[in-house]
Amino acid sequence: MKISRPHPFLVVFALWLLVFAASSQIMIIAPILPLVGDELGIREAVLGTLVSAYSIMVGIFAVISGPFSDRVGRRTILLAGTGLMTLALAAHGLVVGYLSFILVRVLAGVAGGILSGAAVSYIGDYFPYRRRGWATGWVMSGAAFGQIIGIPLGVVLAGALGFRVPFLLFAGVMAMTFVLIFLTLPQPDVERTAERVTFGRAVAGYRDMLGQKEIAAAAAAFFLMFLGVSLYVVYLPTWLEREVGATANQIALLFLVGGIANVLVGPQAGRISDRVGRRGIILTSCVGLSVVMALTTVVVGSVTAAFPYFFLVMALVALRIGPFSALLTALVPDHRRGSLMSLTVALGQVGFAVGGTVSGFIYAGAGYGTTAVMAGACVLGMGLMVWFLLPEPSFGTAPTATSVSVAEGTASGAGGLAGPEAPK
């Protein structure tokens, strides 16, 4: 199917819709878990496995899908992932008990793994490096819109019509995404790997990438980013309820405020990074965020204070997302970008899982203050890694080669002018 080159805004909207639906179906699980348990008679002790089953499959299939993405092209991966996710979310309407629910979450996790990093990889293939911050910032804001719109709407629908309804809603949105990608998004004209994908070659490819200090640093930074967020967020609601006196409704409103901060700051941070560079913005975000996180229990003494403080936290988080994702797209040639993005997503899942587990022990033993300080330390470590170990490609270079010249700080072969410029 021959597709003419679409307007940049249409490309961004298609990928934004994907991120919105994919992130919403993840985030909706936590607030409706009690309802799921009541309707299906599932014990509280095993409800958490509905969350972990998804994360485990995402991590596994993210690593698997990366080399295939580099071989068959990003458009094919996007269609496969959105198609499978549509079916998986629609299958939630057939859930009758614990086993069937965990099976559909496993299937959704497989789809999530296939899609992991695909949107950002497509941006790297389609847009020139000097416009990737703009595109990435807007696309990733889909997750924040899910937090603002998708989750509250899903919770209301679940309470009124049953827990299956939000998943059916997001299945419809994902189906729209599949159709939009199929009709409007072309396969970017970039180099693809010619080698047949095998287990041995995939392992060797990941090993070779991690053998490069820049890639290893990027992977470690991504791990620390998710580890720090997990350490901070998982027990924040518990601390606010038990120590500050917040109610469940106030916690929900707090996260809505955080989503608004993400929407307001994320796209602008990406656009600014296109002009002034990525690393400085990332370091500024990480230094500021590490201090704000560490001082949470000192500054937040009331529910009223929690709202502007959490807005600041999420604004600083959003400040680094677009620039960091855009920077990652330029670290490898076109034909390795999918593998890199999938690898970092998988490591992010590991970091989030580790943080969620460790934070429980720290919170129980030393309190949330210590947990928040450790979260800040992880964030600061990420910023220092990016600043000292990752190169900043030249915005004025027109990438045409197929290898990255780290020594010269250029982005040769990292996407080039594969797609049209975003409007200025």
C-alpha cells in the first residue's frame, strides 16, 4: 500500500493516540483493582499479580521485538502491536475469573512489549534530529492526557457499568489508532538491518550495544529514571493518607494535577531542547527533581501544600522526558534504533519493579522520608550520567552515514532527514 507523506501533525497525532490508549489501559488497573476483586471474587493477596503479569510480559517482549523492529520496519511493528492490543483489550469483556483475567493481561503485555519504544523509534526514523524534541514531547504527553482524562473517565465507567467497560473503551481507541496508522503512516525511508533475526544474533546485538560506554550509560540512566520514579510514587499516596491526612479523592485529584503539569511542560521542554540542546535541560531537571523529592516530607505538611508541590515534581519529571527520549534516538544508527529503544524500555520496567519492591521495605523500616531521599539520589545519578557520559549530537549535521561518530559528537545515520520537518 503506497502512502503519500502525511503532515507532521498527523504523524504526531497518530502516535499520541497510541500512547494515550496504551498508557491509559495500564494506569486504569490500580484504581479499579478493589472492584475487580469484588466482582470476580479474587483475594486481595493475588490482585497484584494482575499488574506484575503485564509488566513481566512487556519486559520480555520488548527485548524480543527490538531486533524485529529493525528488520521489518517501524510501521509493521506499530500495526502488529496496535492490532494485538486491540484484541487483548476487547478480550477483557470476556473475563469471568482470575485465570481468564490474568491471561488477557498477559496478552496485553505481549502487545505492550511489541509497542514498547515503537513510537519514539518511529519519531527517530521520520523526523530530523533537530525536530525530535518537539515531536517526542507531544507524543509522550498522551500518557499525561490519559492521567487527566482516560483514568477518571475509566474509573467512573467502571463504577457505574462494571470493570470491563474501561478496557472496551480503550480497545475502541486502540482500534482507531490501528486504522489511522494503516491509512496515513508510511514506512520511513531509513536503513534497515538485512540480517535474519535469530536468538543468537539478537543476544549478540544487545551485547555489542551494551559494550559501548554511551549505550551502557543510556541504559543505566533509563533504569535509574524509572527506579527513582517508582521509589517516590509507589508509597507517596500511603504516606499522604496516613501521615498528612489526605483522602482517596484528594489523592486522585493530586494525580490529575500532576497530569496537567506534564501536559503543560512536556511538549514545551521538547521544543526548547530542539533549540538549546538536550543534556543541559535533562541535568537541570534531574538536579531540581532530586532536591524536591528529597525535601518532600520536610515541605509537605498539609494536603493543601501537597498539590503545588506534586505539580512541581511532575513538571520536573516532564521536563526531561522529551529531551531524553530524543537524545536516545541519536545514539545508534537507524537499523539499531528499535533494539536500543526496546532495551531501554525493558530496563525501565525492571527499574520500576525493583523500586516498587524495595520501597516497601524502606518505607516499613525507615519511613517515607528515607524513601524520598533515595529516589532523589537515583534521579541525580541519572542526570550526572547523561551529562558526563552521553554525547550531544550536532543539530546542524545532516546525517547521511550509517554509523554514529561519538568522538565528533555528530548524529550520522541517526534518522537524518527521513521525514518532513515539523512546523516552526
